[in-house]
Amino acid sequence: MSQSGAVWLVILLACVAANLPFVNDRLLFVGPQRRPSKRLLERFAELVLMYFVVGAVGLLLEKRAGQIAPQQWEFYAVTGTLFITLAFPGFVYRYLLRRRG
């Protein structure tokens, strides 16, 4: 896989993973379905978990491509806020648009 392909794979994976906690009511996506739906805190915990999963995939792809670049706190602050921004459509769907009935 080329470097640009790996970058697009990580971006696509991040878009999907950031929205997963908001589009289903299962605990960790495979557990039992929650009735009533999951609390917001549980969704945020899953969002943090998915951030680390996507980060691990990105780290593996970077290791495959060559040497892993050392990162400072700024990198994690930017990628964390980007991940939260990518989760916005799922949040809007779950809490602002979806009609319960």
C-alpha cells in the first residue's frame, strides 16, 4: 500500500470510527443492546477507545512504511480535536435530528 493510500485509509477509518458510538446502542459495538439507549458518558468512553484504536492502526501503517516519527503533546491535541470534529455528524444525528417515537 502506498503512503497516500495509507493516509486515506486512516482518514476513512477515523470518520467511521468516530461516528460508531452514536449510531448504535450496543455496548462496545458487539455487546448486548442497551434498553433504554446508552448514556452520553458511555458514548464518550467508546469515542476515546476508538481514538486509540485508529491511532494504533495509524501507528502500524507508519511502522510498515518506515521509521516511526516521535510525537509531542501537540500532535495528540490536534488529532484528538480532529477526531471529536469527525464525530459531530453522529452526535447531531443521535441528539439533534433523530426523532424518538
